[in-house]
Amino acid sequence: MDVKIYDKLAKKYDLATKIVSFGIEELWRWMFKRELKKHIKNGVLIDVASATGEMARAMDFDKMYLIEPSSEMVKVIVEKFESLGYKKENFEVIFEEIPAIKLKKSKKEVIIIQDTAENVKLPEKADLITAFMALRNFDDLEKGIKNLDKYLKPGGYFGIVEMVKSESIIAKLILWYMDNVVPLIAGLLVGMKEEYKLLGKSITALKEEDILKCFKNYSIIKKKKLIFPIATMIITRKNERKNTECKD
């Protein structure tokens, strides 16, 4: 993932996403949250590739770790949670030489770590990991999932929403829109026409079966298409077995 793209996009990310997706991504996030809350309502959450923190804001767990490699996105996350009443604390603790920003509101904690899924180190294990439109940005899918798996409790949930390659006619039309129309809109909104051309390519590069290979030691609780066949929601639960690998 080219972090510089997200640094440049950060301040206009939420607006650009709403416009180019016609609000569908926001609907997907709501459907994802609703399904996850059926299985787990609170606890420790790890949200990976958090962007501006919208997924974590929607989940609203008592303790949330937001993992985001873009420094400019991290700034937006801090501003967003401060607007929700969270206060930044003096937080000098460093997890394995990685600085973290801590915000609190009453009994709720948000800890933001600027790092990638492949390399992040955390001080505790979570009850839930969420990856909303995140996996396609991993530089190494197997390494990222394997590293995150270390920080999920046995019996914990790993929830994913991702746009993946599909052979349906509707999916092909959506990809045409993303390849040809979205870059034009993005060029007008944020001056990032060329960068948005990479979006369609990142989708066609990721297949649902590639994701499922990484969760052989998990039980699939839910798997469904979200309105359009290009978006897939996968809810898994971690079994007692170890060694998560992306193998056939």
C-alpha cells in the first residue's frame, strides 16, 4: 500500500468515499455492524487499516485499538474522536518501540497506533478484529492475517467486509464505473484521478477464496454478499488450533 496516497487523501476521505459510492459504503458499514453486534456487543476491539476511524466509531466498544499506517489519517482519527468528547491523555507508553496515541471518554478508551497489519505489536488480545475495506491494502495478506491472529483471543471474532473480484454482470458494471467514472470524480474532488485508478486494480487482484484460505483455523459464522455482488461480508470465529496460514 502506498501510504502517501492516503496521506494526501485523508482530510477529504470521508466526503470522497460517500460521493463516489453514492453512500453505499456507509450502508455496508451499518450492515456489518448490525451483524457483528449479533455475536459480540462489547469488549476489546482491534480495527485494522482504520482510515478515518469510521468503523471503530460505529462499533463504539469500551476499548478500541485503531491500526492505521497513514500519519495524516491518524490526525483525522484524533480530531474525529475529540469531536465526540474523547480527551487526549499523556501517554508515554510505547509498544515495542511503536508510539501510540490514547484518548479517553469516561470508561471508554481509544488507542491509535500508526503501523501496518503485518508489523503491528499490541499489549493485549482482542475479542473482535474488524477489517472493513482493508485487506486489499495489505502488502502481504498472509503475513498480515497471521500477525493479527496472534492478538485475537480463542473464541474471538474476525469480521471482514471487502470488495473482491466477481464474474457477475452487475459486478463487472461496478468495476467499469470504478475504473472509468470514479477517477474522474476523484480528480474533481481531491485532485487524485490517477491514484483512484488503482482502486479497481486492487479489487480485481483480490479473490474471496484468497481471503478464506487465511482462515482455515476459524469457523465461518456468516458469509454473504452485501447488496452488490462485488462486496462480501465474512464473519469468522477463532478455533483453538493455531498457525494461521493462507494455504490450500
